[in-house]
Amino acid sequence: MAERTRSREQDGEGFTADERAAMKERAKEVRRGKKKNGLDDLLEKVAEMQDSDREIAERVHALVNEHAPELEPKTWYGMPAYAKGGKVLLFFQSAEKFNGRYATLGFQDTAQLDDGEMWATSYAITGLSAATEQRIVELVTRAVG
């Protein structure tokens, strides 16, 4: 618990240790630019996850590949992500990324999820039932547009 508290403590600039680590990962991704292999980088990040999140991330990856093969796999702030037209559309954040309680499937503003004046852009995932997988497919398909 002490480690979790320390990682959430902010430095003088207001960033936690986890946030600083994510920014460093993003800087590394940008420096690598065209030299990187997005799919290999994504699969490497998934392989580093703890068992429960890794299983979810692997299934999310399979669902995205099956239902939105036009999306480009990559990493984004050290998280598995999928881009359209060079811009991140959706990402998977493991619970351990920021010492969270659950994994998250998140969508960026390029996702076509608009629904009136207010809509969700991230979803907690604690397991994968058939209904959850169907909801992921619906969200990904809708997000792509």
C-alpha cells in the first residue's frame, strides 16, 4: 500500500511518478517515429501486463483486429492503442498503469461516439463475458464511424 501511495504522490510540478513515467514513454515513442513497428510495440506492452489485464488486453486486441482491421496498432503513453489516420482513436489502460482499481477501454475525441450533449469516453473492464465483448465490438465499430 505504501508503494501505491508513493506513486500517487505529486512532485512540485503536480505529476505523479506514474504520470512522469507515461510521459517518458510517450517521448520515447515520438523519438522512434517511423522506425517503430506499432504491432510489435503493442504486443510487447500487452505481454508485460499482469495476468488478468493481459487476458483482457489480448481479447480487446483480437476484437479490434476482427471488427476494425483498418485501425493501426501502436502504443500511446506506453499503452496499447489503435489509430485512424495517424490519430489515436482508442486505447487500453491496464489497472496497474496508474495503480487503478480496474482496466480501462478509452476513446479519444476522434471516436464517433457522440450522443447528444454528453457521452462516455472510457469504460471500466473487470472481466470479459459475451455481453461485455459485444459491447466492446459495438463501441469500436461506432467509434470508427
